[in-house]
Amino acid sequence: MSEKAISNTDKNSRHIAVIGAGSIGINCALSLQRDGHRVVMIDPLEPGEGCSSGNAGLLARSSFIPLSSPGLLFDVPGWLLDPMGPLAIRWSYLPKLAPWLIRYILAGKKANLQPTADALQHLTDACVDLYAGLAEEAGEPELIKRSSYIYVYESKKSFDKDAGGFDLRRKMNIEVQELGQAEIQAAEPALSPAYQHAYLVPDHGFTLDPLALMRTLAKLFERRGGEVRQTSVQDIVMRSDGCTTLILEDDDLEVDQVVLAAGAYSGKLAAKLGSPVPLDTERGYHITIPRPGAMPSMPVMSGDAKFLATPMSVGLRLAGTVEFAGLDAAPNYKRARNLIKHGQRMFPGLQTDEFSEWMGRRPTLPDSLPVVGRSPKHDNIFFAFGHQHIGLTAGPETGRIIADLVADRRSNIDLTPYRADRF
Ligand SMILES: Cc1cc2nc3c(=O)[nH]c(=O)nc-3n(C[C@H](O)[C@H](O)[C@H](O)COP(=O)(O)OP(=O)(O)OC[C@H]3O[C@@H](n4cnc5c(N)ncnc54)[C@H](O)[C@@H]3O)c2cc1C
């Protein structure tokens, strides 16, 4: 497919480096390129191969409920004691995690619920249309599917516990339907009849393959004249002439502006730039079963076990769990294999002879909000990281915000909740 390079002869055109080629970096790079800037995207991995490669693929329009909520503390002990539970902490990591955890718990107060949900919804609301447009531009529209999203529950207790979140979604203009057992079976015959209750959210979407989506968008960026460099940024040197030098593994690179979008790895560079932020990682796992024998037609969330089953072109993906163990600890694939047992309970006919397993690092700040905006210390540095469980979903809107800031265009949303100096 021939693609016209986007011209960057405009006098306002800048040479901009985007650090990190995940969902956030790729979307920032495309938006900046659309404005006529000369953009280089830098990552030691191939585009999309970080956390953005193995997620559950959900374009999570309705996932704006903060991670930490008033009732959460009561659930945590049970989750931690259950080896099949959705949450694990490596105890050796606890001393390092403790300050983050305290902030996370404190952020769950009632007064924060609505403002945080509002700020997250700005990033999630238009995701299906935005990705449909991008995939179309990239020549692979079939990667985006429009569908409903269903949360299923075996126990009435868990269904009732989630009611507050669905009331809030309704209040925030998300349609939610409640289904009983027969309606669940009619909507998704592959599901176990043990599911008695469900919330169905129409007007949602997902990608058939997150890694393929990232790759096709990165190729679109390159076809339009963008540069991808496979190396890592070791340091950032601010110069007195207003430019910035990136110290790469093999070279130095001078640029006018920088977007830091290195996902869970952004903390060190942000601190070097004078903006320390409490970024940690919620590690998650997936199992992908290429020939599952049973497949839903839409993404299914287990409201009891807290994992997602998404029908993908690469097979059935079971994804979820939160593990706090830091950036560098080796994966514990037992947590991924727990997902097989959960999947067999969800889909009675599931064939699990063959599967692949994966671990990814969600970048998460304790108040559930990402850092998106201009650095408080340097006018030519922009931050775009910390998108927790919704970094695929929030990519296009984050890219738009960053491009507006670089162009000094007025944003139509309040950006203060995402500031780096809010902590
Ligand atoms: C199990 C699981 C399921 C999920 N499901 C969903 C879902 O259904 N929907 C959804 O919206 N989100 C989901 N997420 C969350 C989503 O995947 C993440 O929020 C998102 O991938 C974060 O994107 P990112 O671009 O910030 O980070 P990444 O994709 O990790 O990209 C950051 C990149 O920065 C690079 N980098 C790091 N350091 C440097 C450096 N010094 N120099 C240059 N480059 C560097 C890394 O190599 C990496 O490629 C899920 C996550 C997990 C783990």
C-alpha cells in the first residue's frame, strides 16, 4: 500500500523523540506526525512488544471505575490467601511497595470516586471509534470488532457487590443491561450454565490481536515518514539552548522535544527530569489457547474470579490477575496456569492441550490516573505513562492530548488530574 509521507516543512514542525513504542508511544507518535512534526520512536523492543502485546484486547469504554475503591480493603485479605485469587504480592517486595500501597488505599476514598471516573472516562470514551479509524487508515480494519461486553457472575453476592460501579456507569451515559441465567445462555451458549447473573454493556469493542494492531499502526507511522530506532534511552541531557540530547545505547540524538511513554519503565527517567512519581507495576498474565474448542462471541469478564476471556484471531485469550513483584522479578507462570482452571470453569468444553503463556507489566500510579501532560520542570518534555489496566484503550486519546499540548492548542478537557506534580 502506498502512503504519502507527512510533510514536515512547516515552520512550527519540531523534531520529536517518543521514548517507548507501546500503545501510548505509538499513538502519540501518530498524532504528532499528523501535525507535521518529524518524529522518531525509540524502543529496545520491536514496536508493541512490551505490555501492549499481550493484553486482553478490550477497548474498554466503560472501564473508568478507579482501581481503588471504598470497599476494596475487605476483599484484599481473601484474595491474598487464595492461591487461585486475582491478587498476589511477592512478600520480599512488600517493603518497597508499602508507601505506594498506602497511597493506593487512601486514594480509594468516596470523595475521589466521581472525579477520578470523570478523568478516566475522557481517555476511554471514544476508543472504539478512534481505533476503528486508525485500523482503517492502516489498511487492516478487520482488527477492530464492535461488540458488547459481558460481566458474568456465579454468585449473587459478587453481582450485588459490583452494582454500585454499574450504577455509576449508567449515570455516566453507559448503557447497562442486567441478564439472568437463560439470557446469558442465549447471548453466549459456550458459557457454563453456572452463571446466574450478568451485566451486559452494549456499544463496546475489542481487537482481534493487540500485537498485530500495534505492528500495523507502527508500520503506518513508518510509511508516513516516521523513524523507528531499536535501542534504549539511557539518559536525557537538558541543554542550555533549549534542545535535548538523548543518550542512546549506541549513539546520542539531539531533538527539540521529548515524549516519555516508556510504560512501567518511565519512573526512572521522569525522576531524572525532576519529576519523581510513585509509579509501580501491576504485573498481569495471559494464556492464549489457539484451538480452544469453545469460544465466546464477545469479551467476557468473570465478576467472581476477575479475569477476561477474549475471542481473538490467535485463539481464546484468558487474561488478568494482579501481581506486585516489581519490574525485574522473574514471572511466576503458575499464576497464568490458574487462568486455565478458571477458563475450564467458564467454558465447560474448553480444550487446553496447547497454549502459550505471557506476563506483562501494567504501569500504575496509586490514584488510578496516568501522568499525561507537559513536564512541570521542562517546557519541551511531555509525559504519557501510567495507564494501568486501560493503556490499550486510552492510547488514541492520550496521543491527541499530547499533540494538542505540543501545538499549544487549547484542550477541551481539564488536564489537571493527570499532572505529574499532583503527588
Ligand atoms: C494481563 C493484562 C491484560 C490487559 N488487558 C487490557 C485490555 O484489555 N485493555 C486495555 O486497554 N488495557 C489492557 N491492559 C493494560 C495495557 O496493556 C497497558 O496499560 C498498556 O500496554 C501500557 O502501554 P504503554 O505504551 O504505556 O506501555 P508498554 O506497552 O509497556 O510500552 C512501553 C515501551 O517502552 C519501552 N521502554 C522502556 N524503557 C525504555 C527506554 N529507556 N528507552 C526506550 N524505550 C523504553 C519498553 O520496551 C516498551 O516497549 C492489560 C494489561 C495486562 C498485563
